[in-house]
Amino acid sequence: MTAERVLRVLDALRSHGVTASVDGGWGVDALVGRETRPHEDLDLVVALGDADAIQSALRAFGFSVAEDHLPVRLVMRDTSGSQLDFHTVTFDAQGGGVQPQPGGGTFRYPPDGFVRGQIAGHQVPCVSAEVQILCHLGYEPTAKDAHDVLLLCQHFNLAIPRLGPVRRGQARCA
């Protein structure tokens, strides 16, 4: 998933009235303002009610639904294998986004967790460093996860959290 492709996807969504905040690896890179590693996919936080508009917007790019786990998430892929992972939320009165979790419970993206970053010189909506780190807590991290968390902590001078296996009752982004 290239920076150019990320920007085309965001433009297509915006043209269909969908606001999407970049999350995951590309979200980390948007926050630090540069591409730090190759990306296999693009994670986006979107309103659950935009699921139909998302599919309509991306059909022209060859994307179709590969996994429907709504209301938690929606995964789309194209024929080349590029993947878009939509974390679907319902926005509350304060502007936070509430996402159901696969095992029950919810995760709330706080209103101040939606910020702006930069991809290839373009301003994009993204998820804050603090929320990105929070989303990485509670499960065994991959090498990419550890890279992303360490990079955010170093860039924003944040304490490095202890990453590890899920503990009962601990929320994490799906």
C-alpha cells in the first residue's frame, strides 16, 4: 500500500461524504510525517453508518468486501491483494467513536484522539499517538507493532508501555 494509493483512497471516500481517520501503520507514519516502513494494508476509522458509501466509493478502484464483521470492522481487498481495514464506530454526542469489540464490550476513541497528520506532504485526518498506543496494549505485539509503538513514544516523548497478552476486561481496538 503506497502513499499515493492511500491518498487516492482518502480522496475517493471524501468525494462520497465519508470522513476517514488513518490508523495503524499509516497512521503512525502520518503522525511522524514520513514513511517509516512498508505497509501491507491501510487501517481507517470510519462511521458505521458510512459502510454503504465506503463500498460505493471504492468499487471503482476494484475493491470489494472480503470480510464483513460489522458492526466491529469491514475488510475490503482488490485483485492485487491490497487491503483496507475499516474500524467502524458510532460517534457519540461528545465526538468520541465507540467501536464494539469481537469478544463483547466496546472501545471508545476519545474526541481528542482524532487529529491531523501528513502523508506525502498532504494533511490527512488520523488517530493520535496516545490512542494508537492504547490500541496496541493488551495483545502480543508483532515486530511491526513494537516498531510503531516505539517510534511514537520516541517521536512524542511518551513513556514506553509494557505490551503483552490480553488481560480480562482490557479494551483494545479490533
